[in-house]
Amino acid sequence: MKRKTFNGQTEDILNSMDGATRAVPSDALFRLIEQRVAIPYTKGKTISLGTLSAAAASVAILIMLNLTLLSKKQDAMPSGDARSVVEYYGILDNGEITGL
Amino acid sequence: MLPEELLQHIAKGDKDAFRQLYELFKARVYNTCLSYLQNASDAEEATQDVFVEIHHAAAKYQGNAGAATWIYRITVNKCLDRLRYNNRQKRFSFLTSIFNRDTGVLMHDTPTFEHPGVKAENREQSVMLFQAIRQLPENQQTAFILKQIEGLSQKEIANIMGLGEKAVESLLQRAKANLRKILSDYYKSGEG
């Protein structure tokens, strides 16, 4: 019995727009449309999917090239440079910096 | 004058014909927009977009489809564009601020929608119906709105959507089945 009531309620909801009247826009709307129509029409330029894919591919290649170059440069960097600086300078217990 | 003739006159720059066509279709266009967007200001903006498009594209109207079909087609496309834009805004609101800086009110929150033309005794049910419609896929939404709210025939809907009548019938059945499921889930969550 409860099930039937629930189904009935669902059907009532589905049909709740039966007999409804159409909503009407405000009176001022046509004036706004006329104003927009008076402006010279320029349709937005569309970009084809091919152009968009080519641009995306170029950006991806650039990023990959940058990453490759960066990793190569990192490998080529002599690690001794960094160590020598650490070895040369030191901080004593009293906060003084040695090697300056 | 027939709408098809009005379109020919609009293409020649006849402002009076444009006004007549507007008067003839404003309620149909606005009501459809309101059913999709469920917000009066969004619906008015979409209605503007539709009539501006009609004005600019009148010269391209071939007469293969009736003027009403052509206008409904523009209306559906404009509404779906705006819905997609609104949904994108909602998605990106999590990346940007979701609260209005001035009022602190949650932005992109969809309030409950009451259609102004609904009968008083059906008001509560129609609020639930519109909440459920929002969750349907685009093509099911279109078929349901055009049939149940605009009261168009399956043949007219088929012409607007560029589908066969059988396909429209199937879309309507799926839309109703999904709405029943959404509403039953809603009831279950209310009971639990």
C-alpha cells in the first residue's frame, strides 16, 4: 500500500507541470535585444581542432626539451664545486664562520 | 504574416518584422530557457542571445525546417551552451574562491527553483521535478523539457533534435525512468 502511494507521488511530481502557463520575460527585454542587435556583429573566431592539437603538441615538446636539457645540465655539473665550498667554509660552535 | 515570412523580412532589415517575431516567440523561448537554466536572470540573458542570433542568422534560414523548429533549435543550443558554462564555473569554483568576497555567500550554489507559471497546488512537486531534471543527461533533459513543459509533439521534438521519432520516444522513456530513480533516491534519503 505504501509502495503504491510512493509511486503515485512520483507520478504526481513527473506531471506537476501539467496545466502550467508559460513564463513571460520582462517588458524591458526587447529594448536590450534591440541594443545588442544594433552593435555590428562580429562572430567569434573559431580555432580548428587540428590547430589546437598542433599547439598542444608544440607546448608538450617544448616542456620535454626543457626537462631533458635541465637533467643533462645537472648531470654535467661537477659535484666537487658544491663540496669545496662546504669544505672551505665552516661554522664554529660560537657562531663564527671560518675560512672568510 | 507567417513566421517564415517574418524571417525573410528580418533578413532584409525590417525592424517591425523582428518585433512581431519576438512577440510571437518570446514566451516559448523564455519558458524553454527558464526550464533549462532555472534562474530568471540567466533565462533572460539566454533569451537575448537567442533573438540576437535569430536576427543575425535570419538570412541563412533556408526554410527546410519550420521557423518554430529553427528557433527552438537555436534556443536549445544557447541554453545548453549556458548550462555547460555554468557547470564549468561551478567546477572551477573549487580552485578559486567559492565564497563571494563581499557578502561571504556561497557562490555557484543552485537555489530551489519555482516556475512562475505552475499551478499553486503543484508548486511543491514542481520544485522537486526541476531539481531532478538538473541531474539528467543533456539529451534526456531536452526531450523531457520540450515534451513535458513545452508540450511539443514527438515529431516536433525529433525535428528540433535532429533525431528520429523512435529515438525521441526512447529518450523520453529513459528520462522518465531516470527521474523516477532520482526521486525514489531522494525519498529514501529523506526516510533514512
